[in-house]
Amino acid sequence: VSIDLNADLGEGFGLWRMADDEALLDIVTSANVACGFHAGDPPTMRRVCSLAAARGVRIGAHVSYRDLAGFGRRFLAVEPDELRDEITYQIAALDGMARAAGTHVSYVKAHGALYNRVASDPHHAAALIEGTRAFVPDLPLLGLPGSVLLSLADDAGSPTVAEGYPDRRYTAAGLLAPRTEPGSVLSDPAAVSSNAVQLAERGAVASLCLHGDNPAAVELARATRAALLAAGSEIAAFS
Amino acid sequence: VSIDLNADLGEGFGLWRMADDEALLDIVTSANVACGFHAGDPPTMRRVCSLAAARGVRIGAHVSYRDLAGFGRRFLAVEPDELRDEITYQIAALDGMARAAGTHVSYVKAHGALYNRVASDPHHAAALIEGTRAFVPDLPLLGLPGSVLLSLADDAGSPTVAEGYPDRRYTAAGLLAPRTEPGSVLSDPAAVSSNAVQLAERGAVASLCLHGDNPAAVELARATRAALLAAGSEIAAFS
Amino acid sequence: VSIDLNADLGEGFGLWRMADDEALLDIVTSANVACGFHAGDPPTMRRVCSLAAARGVRIGAHVSYRDLAGFGRRFLAVEPDELRDEITYQIAALDGMARAAGTHVSYVKAHGALYNRVASDPHHAAALIEGTRAFVPDLPLLGLPGSVLLSLADDAGSPTVAEGYPDRRYTAAGLLAPRTEPGSVLSDPAAVSSNAVQLAERGAVASLCLHGDNPAAVELARATRAALLAAGSEIAAFS
Amino acid sequence: VSIDLNADLGEGFGLWRMADDEALLDIVTSANVACGFHAGDPPTMRRVCSLAAARGVRIGAHVSYRDLAGFGRRFLAVEPDELRDEITYQIAALDGMARAAGTHVSYVKAHGALYNRVASDPHHAAALIEGTRAFVPDLPLLGLPGSVLLSLADDAGSPTVAEGYPDRRYTAAGLLAPRTEPGSVLSDPAAVSSNAVQLAERGAVASLCLHGDNPAAVELARATRAALLAAGSEIAAFS
């Protein structure tokens, strides 16, 4: 089987830094790059795009509610029409920075609270889809299998990419167990690796999301990649 | 003679408004649209682009220092490399909103303190030029005749468009008299119209900048346009 | 009867303006001053405080979710502890500007989406109360009669001031009819004035909120004040 | 001799962090706390104030140009009157957070580009002094010996505290050598400690500024403190 690995990158702002972007870029095949609404300033965006381009890693626009102070992790009751335009703005801005680095935006993924919201809210999901299509009609959208987002994107004729979270526990129904539940976030390399291999082999997702916001997380991402390769998976960008 | 008329548009933010965008769009041939750094939010940007497209008015990226609180009117000692990337970001973001409105960015003009700075500072001027060229190499740059900006843009192979200010007094040397000098900003329609006609006929500029940030200014802009037509000028976008 | 009149003031940001602050300050007895989170920059805050002090108008902190782009009109799912601290920050900052103008903050009122939220959400209501009490324990809180905010403030030992909206229709149960319902916002001076007189005489509220975000609204506010005086009400700050 | 040690604290924003605040608070006697203009959000400000209060460390307002994206390190040509009001706003806001933590603001120090500017620009220096005096007339101002700031503060009747930088090289004239000069920033513990002891014993400064924005810097700060104690200095807040 072939599986894509994606991770959040470029999540600094000004002098502040979040993850170890370079380490992650050696692990993943798709980079979700912050566009300035929850993190990401133009020099950071351009630098991450350059580093990604040099490694053949694809760039995705990691779009967010406008919320630097909250890192995009809080739901914001923005009007759908405004959200739609904010999505177009973010994708276009990142595409400009990618262009300056000799590459371009290949897909769109929602960040934080927006990611969670579009799993079930058809208004914000439609805003994300329309804002993306206003930029480029056939840009793929990453999201949770079974989410309202992927279903509406499908209806709209937008390509979709289902993704899994090897470091999260799933319910019997196949949904992500809430982070607030004890044991819902996994940190044991063996458990996460085994999840990754199963998710890849089951074939319901085309990409796996890895985290890298601390040194242990980068180690875990590296171990997960190694486990996938050891299990015979091919690691390659989704098509 | 043929002359282009440009004005600053889309200078609101959220609920706040500045000029009467629709009135100005009936007067000018080129719209300098704020990109979010001194003013301009995505819905405003898209709406102005739509209104401009409907009237055949061209869109320019009105790029600025990052300074919403100061409306881009204060010099900011940003590093040239960072400024360069911020320029690319702004142009690309506006181009995305223009694309959503069925049009695109046709030129770049600096706003406020950046406009003044690039007349004489080669570092910030080069940043503006490089940031523009990173997006599209042949995008024209508007600026003051004799400015460092236009001279460096020329050297870099970027098209340039010289512009004049009919509501500003010029020194004998052909420079703008400082705003702080009494009498340097004109409000008499006859004087402004006469300046506009002279600037157009002298041929040293291809565009005239009109203002519209209050009802009297819009009236003045309308009178200036009428005077140019009465004097036999053709009003058309620069080529 | 004696009734207080309050209105939202200082709602500009940088060069942008909203209401006619000076006109409103001649009408009201209490000024809800924006503190920088939905509107309001330090010079504007200080100027409004000076103008208010010169007229004997009281200053209230008009606290908001952190949302300049949305003017504080969108619900933001901020953590209660963070909201609490943001409330303290805003009140303290405004009190500093008031102190520079020779006065001080006399009460607290929530703005926009936060105002609506604390009518029913006990977590955000408690955050508003605790954030206020952390600054000064006995600062009065303005709010809707029957709201969760006033009830919890009461429990906490904070003084409360119930306010009415003469330009809004009330349901039979005494609640505000939603703005989205046709006819829920009144603009007829006779109707608004009559509501104001009734609200004052009924005695369930100690303050009336007037609006002034356009010239017609200022006229309406002036007419409402005149009607109250004609009906024999005394217009004075709540005690 | 008795010497105060100060350091910059609370320089995170939202999820982003800068220095190890707790480690530094065990080393210094005065904490320069960011107020939200270059860094610092209300929960961070309150937490740092609480931690400082628990250790008997004094709180100073670390005021800045409004520049989150640039961490206050870029000169901004803000009008002096606006800067004055922004200073009052920042001090007052921090004092509110300090009050919530059971303490208060004891002094004011400029951050970054503003710190450098007020060493020589009388307009911005006067704005800093007046903005401070508008909050509390007798709040001490920290600054460079020989700076325009300290001289004007003296004239205005504001208490001043001269500070030294043990990790910076000084010119023969007693000025700080520019950071851009090779060798102007010291990292050798022996050299920095020796500078600290000399600065303390020479008596021209009442406080020493230590840095802590990376683990090595915290180590250096700890070593400097130890060297001062070993040399017989008393480490105590300036009076």
C-alpha cells in the first residue's frame, strides 16, 4: 500500500517558533503550512515552502479562523461568506509565497477549531469548499472520513483526501475519541506505529497526520514512518 | 493625450469604512486596493474587485507596512527581506480575491509611509521590487517620477508607471512640496483641475492619483475627471 | 423617576471612526468605552474619557471578546480563565486612560457577542464577573434583567444595574425579541420614546441603552432623551 | 554594594513561549513583564505576576511599540502623543494583571527598538516619560546611563534607575558597543561575571540586565548572580 504522511509546519509567528520544521520535512510527504491567520508570517511561509520544495514535499494551505491569540484553536462564529473569503485569501497568500519558492499549493486542510467544526457544520464546511474553489476549483481537501466536509466537497466536485490520526484513539464507530477522554491521545511508539500500519493497510485513508510540536513528537513521527516502511508500505504523496 | 486615473479603494476594515468606493469606481480607471496590512479584509477586497471588474476598472495591489493601527502611515524599520516577503504575500492575497471576482492584479503601488520611503530608500525600494517580481516578474510599479523606486525598477527590468498628484503643490524642481508646508495640499476645484490638465499634457506622468476619503474629495475627483475630458484628454488605463 | 442613559462610545480604531462621540456625550449620562479588543485605541480612549469627564458623564469599560476584525460581534469559544484575564486587562487599561483624563472607570458592560453570551452562559458570565472583581470587587455590572450574568453577579456580591433597550421589541415574557425577527428593531421616534418612558416608569431597569452609530440614531437618541424629560423623568447616572 | 538584577519575562503570546520564566524568576529581583504590544497576553501576564509575587520579585512594565509581528524590535515612527497614550495603556493593563495577582507595577522599562530610540530621541523619550507620569507620577524609569531618557526623566522629576549590561561590550566612552560589531555580545561566563562585578562595584548603575531567552542564557544569568554573591555584592531590588 501507498500512504501519504502530513504534518503541520510553519507554525511560528515573528520570533516565536513551534515545531522543528526541518526535522518534520525529512519525515512527511505533505506539509500543512500556516497562512497567517493562526500562525505563519510571510518569511516563515516562504522559508518552509523552500525547504519543502528542496525535499520534494508537497505544500498544503493550512487555513484557520482569524485567531492569532488563540492559535486557531477556538471556535469563532464568523459568517460563512466572510469565512469563505478568508479561506481564499489564505490559500492565495500561501500560493504566492510558494511561488516565490518555486512551488505551489497542492491541497487545503483546515486547522484547529475550523478542522473540528467542518466535520459537522455544513455552513462552515461549505464556506471552506467555496473559498477553496474560488481559488482553484480542483484543489483537493483533506479531512476526516465521514465528515460533513468531505461529503459536501464530494457533492461539489472537489477532490477529497481522507486522513487518519495514528496517535489518536478511535471509537467503535470509527470516529476520533474526544481529546478530553483519558487515553484518547497516544504517545507510546509501539501503539502509534501499529495504528499507523493498520490505518494504512485498511485503506480507508490516503494520508496519515503526524505531530511534531515537541521533540518527543518528532521522535514519534520518525518511528511511525520507520514502522510503515518496515511493514512494507510505500510512503508517497497522495495522488 | 491619454491619462490613467488611480485612487485608493477598499480602505475599510471589518465594520469600519473609509472612502465611498462605488463613487470613486465611477471616476477612476485604476483602483489601488488595500491588501490587509494597513486596511482591507477579505470580503471588502473581494467586493471592491467585483465592483471594479464590473466597471472595467483595473486592480492594483496597494501594499503597505504591517500597521493596521496606524493605517500604514508610519515608517516601520522592517528588515528588507521580511518586507520583500510581506509584499509578495499582499499581492498574492489580493490576486486571489481578484480571481474570485473574475479579474486579477494588474499593477502594484506602495501605500502611505512605504510610498514615501521607497522614493528615497534603496533597501525598501528593492524589497518592493523583488517582492513584486517574486509574484509576477513583469507587473508594473506605480511611483513618483524621479524616485529611487522607479529608477531601481527600471534597472531590474520591471515596467514602471510615473504618476502625478493634481491636488499637491510641486516645487520648482518638480518634487512634491511637503504636506506640512502651508498651501501644499490643494482643495480648490479650479486649481486641482488645472494642475491635472497640465500634468496630463506635459506628458511626464501616465497616471494621476485622485483622493476620495471624504465627500468633498469625491466631488473634487469628479470635477478633475470632467476637466480632463473637457480639455480633450482621453481617460484610459495606462498601457 | 430617575433614569440613566448609556451608549457605546470610542468605537473607532486608528483612523477609522464609528459613532459621533461628542453628540452622544451631550445626550447620555454613562459612556460605554471600547477598550481595544473590539475597537478603541489608546488616544481614542483617552480623548473620549476627557470629553466625558468635561461633561460629567460616567465611564464604563465596554469589554469584548478579542476580535477587532469582527468588531466583537462573533461568539469566540475562549476558555473562561483566559476570558477572565482579558476582562481584567481591558478594564485596567481603560482605567489608566481614564486616570490620564482625570476620571476613572465606574462600571463594566459587555459588548456585542459577549453581551449576548453572558445572558445565558454561566461560564463566560462567571469569567466576566471574576475578571471585574479581580480589578475592583465592587464595580457594578450592567446587563439584561433576568440574565444569567446579573444573577451570578448578585450571588458574587457584585452590584448590578439592569438596563432596557427602548429601540428593541420585547416578548410577552419580557425578553428581547431576536434582531433577526422582522420588526424587532424600532426606528420610529414616537415608538422608541414611548418605550423609553414606559421602561423608565415601570422601574425594572435603572438604565436605558441608546444607539448612535449613524446620524439618524443620534437623532433618535436625542428625541428619546427629550421625551423622557417631557414625561417628567430625571436623567441621572445610576447610583 | 547592593545591586538589582532585572530580566525580560512573560514574552510569550498565546501558545508561543520565549524564555524560561520560572528559572529567571529564581535569579532576578526585578521582572520586566511584556504588556501585550510586543508580546504578552493577559493570562501570561497574570501568571508571571503571580510567580513574581510569590518570590518577592518586583514587577516592571516592559513597554513597547505596537508590533507583535516584529517583537517590538523595529523602530516605528509613531506620533509622540499616540506613543504617550500607548505607554499609559500598557502600564495600566499590566498593573491590572499585577493587582489580580496581589501585586503592582513598580517601575517602567522600554523594550527593544523603543529602548534604543529613547536613548537619543527626545520626542519618544518625552512620550515615554509623560505616558508613565499620566499613570503614576513617581514611577521609576529604567534606562541607560547618559541616555536622553534618563536626563529628561530627571528634569521631569521622575525617579530614574541606571542599568548596565554585563553581557555587552562597552566603548571607551562608556556606551554600549553596537550589537553588529563582532565581539560586542559576550557569552563567556567568566567575562560576563567579571563585567557584572565591575559594573556593580563601580556604582554607576543600580541594576544589571540579564538575558534568558535560551537555556545557555539562563545558565549565564545564574552564573552571573553567583559571581556577584561570591564577590560580596548584595542582590536586592533597587530602592
